[in-house]
Amino acid sequence: MEIQIRDLAKDYGTVPALHSVDLDVKSGELLALLGPSGSGKTTLLRSIAGLEQASRGKIFFGEEEASATPVRERGVGFVFQHYALFKHMTVAENIGFGLSVRPRAKRPPKAAIRERVLSLLDLVRLKGLEDRYPAQLSGGQRQRVALARALAVDPKVLLLDEPFGALDAKVRKELRKWLREIHEETHYTTVFVTHDQEEALELADRVVVLDKGRIEQVGTPDEVYDAPATPFVFAFIGDSSELPVTVDQGRVWLYDRAVPLGLDVVGHGPARLFVRPQHWEVGAPANGLAGVVRSVLRHGPGRRAEVELGAGVSVTVDVSDDHAVRTGDRIGLKPSRWRLFLADGQAVAPIPARRPAASGFRA
Ligand SMILES: Nc1ncnc2c1ncn2[C@@H]1O[C@H](COP(=O)(O)OP(=O)(O)OP(=O)(O)O)[C@@H](O)[C@H]1O
């Protein structure tokens, strides 16, 4: 079931939480809503569910206007971060609940409900735990039950609000893998909210990056990481350094020094240059932007240096172990990949991406 969101806006009194959001969710895809706290992720998800009344705009499930359909009839499966299962019901009763409370005419026979519950238990890898009570499960197991309960009624869309947010890092990682596997098996159209970029990039087919109630970018994990569309997305996803530069006659200047970008750029005026730590080439001071190494710290398998370029500008640089870079050294830096945004937020030139992004320069 595809979802179309058109010009959706939501205000809480005078506080705008969503501004004119347009979004298409493809049938069968796993879409992440990613953004900092207060960016509107939950409001968007709850609006899709019908739990929040939008101030303006429309939502379609397929051809049908969902925004005109009562919540109960939207056919939405919802899993919350703290979805309290019914404590007095067993796992099997919890999962079968949605089916067992259907009106008599639509309610499957008891044996059919039992069969559906057992197959869902199998799907969420909890076979054998059907007679336990929620208090006898771990947090991760409870979220699996919550997902099975949401799936029991065969929803048109599945909505997950920080489903693993309350769990520890190791369990989160396991459940991430598990959710991806379940998605491969079931292909429910799924939208999930997370503020954890690693979770979004690892799990989702596409990521929607939100800030202040607006969509900044929609793209595959590779697209949002390799070719961020806006300065916000570049700064928010992955590590990066930002240099306040000026574009003049095809060259990019950090104050009075030309930044060695290897090609000319189109545009004029103040701009923001973004570079990821792994995209600096380290050489002699005369061979690039000269700077002084202020610190070198271990970072995963390699090392990461803070390099001061002067005038209060520092950048973070990954250095391989065989580079003898030490605190106090003077080195020269050249960006191998970068992205430049003019003051109006437009990208001047794309980063050569692993997966080719739209290429060419802006006129
Ligand atoms: N019931 C409410 N009443 C008033 N303002 C609200 C209400 N719910 C959300 N907001 C405001 O709307 C904006 C978006 O909130 P929302 O919960 O959608 O953000 P979020 O991205 O999900 O944040 P978080 O990651 O912290 O949950 C915020 O400014 C928030 O303070």
C-alpha cells in the first residue's frame, strides 16, 4: 500500500510542528523518519496513523483518502517505544487481541486466531513463549510481541515510533537486523521514527531527514550520506567539518588562502564548505591548507586529528596509522571529496559519490 502525503501542516496552538510536508512512501518500502528532537518526526507518524489531526493537508493510502477515514478503519499497525502489553494476558492473547475483539461477523474462529498467533510467533522468533506473561519477557522480547500484535490484523501500513528506543545498544543492534529480516519476509509498507542515524542508515530503504518541521532531504542511505542536499543534512549525518569560505572567480577562499579543491566552481559570495574526516589528504604544509595538529586520538581502527587552520577554524582529519602525524606537527590538507553550499543553501558542486549523484554544476 503506498502512502501519499500532500501539503501536510500541523500547529499546536501557535507552535508549528510540521510545515507543508509532501512525501510519497512506496508500497512495501521501509522508510525512516530521522531528525533531531522536536523536528516533527512523531507528529508526522501520528498524523499518518490518524492519532493527530492535521491543521492542513491530505494523506492517501493508495487511492483512498486516509485523512477522511476514522483511525480504527485506517488499517494501521502501530508500535510505540513503550508499548505496554496487556499485563494480565499471555503473549498469545496479546498477539491475538486485535482479531478477538473484532465484531462477530468479521472475527475469525478461535482456531484460526490461534494458528495466526503461532505463525506470527514463528515470524518474530518467539516460538514456545506463547503462554508467558509480559513480565516474564525481556524488553527486546516485549517489542517483538508488540510487533507481532501490530501485524496480527494484517495492517495496510506499519508505523513504528522509536521501537527500540528504550533498549540497550546491543539489543537494539540485534533487533535492527531482526526487523530488516522480517521486512524482507513480509514487505509491509513501514514507516519508523528514529533519532539514531546509524539505525536509519542501516535499516531503511530510504531516509527522510527532518528539521524544524520541514523535510530537508529524502533519499537512500547512500544518497543522504554521500550527497547531502543541504548544510543541515551534511552537518547532521555523519561526521564533518565546516569551513566558512568565500567563492570568488571560480576559486574558494578561506580568508586569504585558496582552498585546493582541484577544480573551479560556479557561484559567488560567502559559502560553507563541508568535508568529512576521511576525505582529507595529508601532505606537506606547502602542499595544501597549512595547519597545526592540536591533538591525535584513537578512533576505531585508525586515528583522528584536530588540525587548526588559523583564524579560529579547526578541522577533524582521519589519519592512517602509517602516517606519522603527531601533536604539534605542521601539515598541509587537501579535501578529496567535499560539498560547497552558497549562502542561499544551494549546493555548488556535488561530492563525487560512491553511487553517482546528479552531477554537474549549478549555473
Ligand atoms: N501535544 C503537543 N502540544 C504542543 N506542542 C507539541 C505537542 N506535541 C509536539 N509538540 C511540539 O511540536 C514539535 C514537534 O514535536 P515532535 O514530537 O513531532 O518531534 P520529534 O521529532 O518526534 O521529537 P522527539 O525526537 O523529541 O520525540 C516540537 O516543537 C514539540 O514541542
